Amino acid sequence: MSTADQDQRGQAAHARDKSEVLEEKAAAGGSKTQPTPAEIITKQQAQAVDPIGEEPLDDAIICLARSIYWEANRKDNAEMEAIANVVMVCGVVKEGREQGVCQFSWWCDGRADDAREDEPYSHAKEIARKALNRQLKDPTEGAMYFHSRKVTPNWSSIYIRTAETGEHIFYKPADGKAK
């Protein structure tokens, strides 16, 4: 293995460790405080993680990047950032598979979850990095849920609509607490 390969693997492992810490903090209380300089994931580290989009969804940066990649249909930066702000904690991505009622359709659609396009996946990883580092503004106004404009889920009528993007509508509970 070349020195460059070893360096890239080291950066990827370090970024994974940092992303796990940042995701745990987000899950613990939705902290909006900025990460410490030691916790910040660099662009180079983020891009070293899962370079071709085939790794298992076992860590925060891969899970968040794939959620952004598949849910935003690899198109629009604003759409990708809005989705990143809502997804932040990847434990929810895998919820429901056992019951056949998934939170995210791409996770349970029976198709491979591997990224198919290098450039959009690289962009999704960069947005995931910024989201984990709390460097994105939240255009969803604190939304906790979203859906594609192509569907109207029965749950959407009980929440407050907070934002709309090209392909998605975002919501939050009236009391601001997840249901």
C-alpha cells in the first residue's frame, strides 16, 4: 500500500470518528453549538470517506451523504442542504425496515444504495461535512420531517409546514418536539 493510500485511509478513519462524535451530540439534544476545532471534519477528510460510494452505512458521514444523495435526487444545492438539516441523526434513516414502513424510501426500496455518480456523491459528502460541522444555515426553520411533492402522507396534516424546495415540503410539530 502506498503512503498516499495509507494517508487517505487515516484521514477517512479520523473523519469517521469525528462524525460519530458530532452525530452523537446532535442526537443528545440537537445542540447548535459549533464543534471544537479538533472535532471539525475537513473537506479532505470528508472526501477520503467512502470515495466511490460503496461502503456500508455504518457511520454518520456516509449515512448522511447517502441520504442527501438519494433524497435530493442529486440535483439542487438548496435541496441537498435542506435535507441535510433534517436528517442530521442517521439512526432514523434505518428505522422501520423491520416493519416494512421506512422513514426513507431509498433505504427500503430493494435497490442497491451505492452512489452511482461520483461528482454528485462528492458534493453530498461535502454538504454532509458542513452539516455535521454546523456550518449550514437551516432553510427549513427547524423542520423535523419532509416528503416529496409527489406524495401526500397522512401525517403531513398534523404538522406545521415550514419550508418548500423544488421537490420537497418540510414540517415540524407545533410544539417543536418529534413525535
